[in-house]
Amino acid sequence: MMKLKQIVNQLYNDSHIKPTIVGPGGFYDQKWFATLLQFSGSGVVNAVTQHLYNLGPDSWKQWVRRRRKRLNERKSQRSCVMRSKANA
């Protein structure tokens, strides 16, 4: 992160507007985020992200089943249309 900040400062040295540096995110781990911010130093990271994926393992399996069912329904509908056109 510090190297990225140096690059941004070099590229935008004469500009009063600089890109925002957003730190990596993922599942929240307090120790990891604290270490990132501590080692990157003050004023390096402008923001961090945190992504919540509350689907859980069962929800994912249900989503996959529903998705497969929809795809199979579409394939079946297309097959019926193709057969109708072939018989016409």
C-alpha cells in the first residue's frame, strides 16, 4: 500500500486532485485490518472495503439448485419450440 501511495504521489505530484487509494477488503478480521492500517502508516489508505456474504453454505446449495432448474426449464422450452418448427 505504501508503494502504491508513492506511485500515486509521483504521478500526481503537481495535481491538487489525486486518486483515492482503497485498501483490500473481504471478510472482516479485526487483527488483519488493524495490521494493514498500522503498517501502511498514517495517510496511506483513504478507505477500506468490507463485503458481507450472508448466504451461508445451505443458501448457496439452494441457489445452485434453483439456477439449474431454471436452465433446464429453458432448455426444455427451446426443445419444444424447435420440435414445433420442425413439424410445421
